[in-house]
Amino acid sequence: MRQSATRRFLVALIFALAMGALVAVWNPMDHVKSDLRADAHGLKSSLKVAAHAIEKTDL
């Protein structure tokens, strides 16, 4: 199916504007930042549990 260059340009423009509006309304970086904070907290907790388990073992 062949489309004119103008039609392809307009479709690309509409898609770009829609994606811009989506990012303006729902910023995915806020979710990424909160996920990273939660992962870091989980890692700290895991290290504390592991250190405590190592201290309890008698060799």
C-alpha cells in the first residue's frame, strides 16, 4: 500500500504529539525512580539479613 509523503508526515506528527501528551500526563521516570529506591531498600535489607545469618553461624 503506497501512501503519499504528506499522509505519512501527518501520521508521524499525530503520533509524536500523542506520545508527547502521554509523557506530559504520565511521567514514566517517576515510576523508574521509585522502583530504584525500592530495589535499593530491598538490597540493604537483604544484606542485613545475610550479615546477621553469617554472624549466627558457628564455624
